[in-house]
Amino acid sequence: MDQTHASSPLAGAVHDLATEVVLALRSGDHLATVCGAAGIDQDDRTGIAAARVIGADLLLPSVLYGRDPHPGDVAVLDRAVREFPPKPGAPAATAWSHWHMISTLQRVASPPPGAPGAYEEPDTAWLQEAAWQSFTHQLSVLAPLAVPATPSAVQRAAANRAVDLSRGFVRAVRRRDWLQAAGAGRWLAAVGGAPASLGLDRGLDFVELMGGHRDPRVTLHVRAARVMAEAGAR
């Protein structure tokens, strides 16, 4: 068993959820339940925490393929939103992830009764002022926001700094930070603007080859980038 997968129950649950999202993206099967396949329901405390780590990507197959999500997955994501709201003084990336989970639930599903209402977009001044290295790191943490038809201040910041993201992608590959590279590549696929000389498609293939077997979140981001690129090419 992969050491990362076995390091803790939470890490194992994150690994399993990300793996099931990848399988759903590959098959395009909107009827499949990501959480059910991973053995997680809304009463599983560790599973709910894992869903908070995965964030809105729990419903990514529905978002990218325009299909209804499984009710069980909606229930788990809703429970994660309720159970793990941002604490006072939480990092801006945490607030943005929470915002995206709520907005995704409202957009692609019928939230359960009592679900959180509208949540105002957090601030992005910290992104505007960040050096390109820090900008790439922060955007990779927020890679679940890199989806089509989901305008946000983070997405606009990414579109305005595609060259910085491209530099960050190369740097992450050189540092063998495959998760950061996959997240940056996903953003570039979502917003465009990468220089042709970057060779993003081949770069993502390399990132998945090197890092996907250790962390399925790498494959998740790469697969999301491919689905978006294929949709844009049609």
C-alpha cells in the first residue's frame, strides 16, 4: 500500500475519494456515487473531513459533464460545509474553498433543507500582490475552483496572470512538486493563456506519470484539465 495512503485514516479516505472522482471522470458515469464507492456516507466523520479536503471536486464529474450528481454525494458535501466552516482568522484559501463548495451545491444540486445560504466572495487582494511563486502555490491549493462557467475573483486573477502560472508550473515540475504542478496546469487549461512554448499537454502527461501513482489528486487535476481542453476543442 502507498505510504501516503496508509499514513492516517484521513489520508486514506482522501486517497479513496480522489480515486473515485478520477474513475467517474474517466467513465463519465453520472449515476455512480463517488462517496458510496469509497464507503463513505454523511455519518462517517473521517469521510466528511476527507470530503472537506477534496472540496467541491467531490461533484466535479457532474460539473464537467453537466449531469445531476448522486444524492449521496450531495449529502456528504453539504455535511462537510456544515461541519467544517472557516474558523475566525482562517487562511483566505480556506474561505475561498468554503465559498466554492457552497456555490457548487447551489448550482448543480438541490441543497438539503437548512443548507447554508449565499456566501459572499472572500477578498483577493492577497492574490493580486503575491509574487509568482506564491501565486502559483495558492492557486494550486484552490485548483477545485478551476472549472468552466464558474466566474469568481480567483478565476479572474488566474486569467490575468497566466504567464506567472506558466512559470510556476515549470518551477513545480523542476521541484518535483507534482500536486502543485497539476493544480497550476489545471488552472491554465481552465483560463487559457499559456505560451505555446510551455507544451502544457505533454507537461501534464509527465506530471501524471511521475506523481499520479502516489497521489490520485494529481491525476484528478490532470484529468480535469483534459476534460476542459477536450470540451474547448469541440
